[in-house]
Amino acid sequence: MKQTQREKIIDYINENGSITSYEACMRLGITQFATRVSELKEQGYNFETEWIKGKNRDRHVVYFKKYMLAKVGEAVWQIIQ
């Protein structure tokens, strides 16, 4: 059976620890990454994010998010607070 884009994202995070929108596009062929993340959140997945500073092809400073699956204990702690 064909794997959904949401499944590809979860598998990628499980194998690599995190994912960015660039990795989703270039490695998985997912162009609507933010939409897929929103859908995963609706399905009950919790994400931790970290802002990463990098440079684009023109050497300008850019910022982007790295997404990781939240650990269960941390997700519960966030809900309690």
C-alpha cells in the first residue's frame, strides 16, 4: 500500500530525529509541509520545534524550524502547565 505524506513525515522523524520543510520537500517530495504538520497535530501528534539559523543560496541569513516529535512526558507536562 502507498505510504501517505503524513506517514512519510513520521517515519522520517523516527529515523532521523527531526525534519525541516526543506528536507520534506527535497527528500520526501512534500511541498505542503505545514499543512501535513497541522493534520498530524489534529491526529494527536505533538511536536517540539527549534529555530535554526542558516544561510540561503545567496548567503543571506535565514531562519527555519526543525520539527521533532515531543516525548510523551514532555507533552503531558506542557498540557498541565
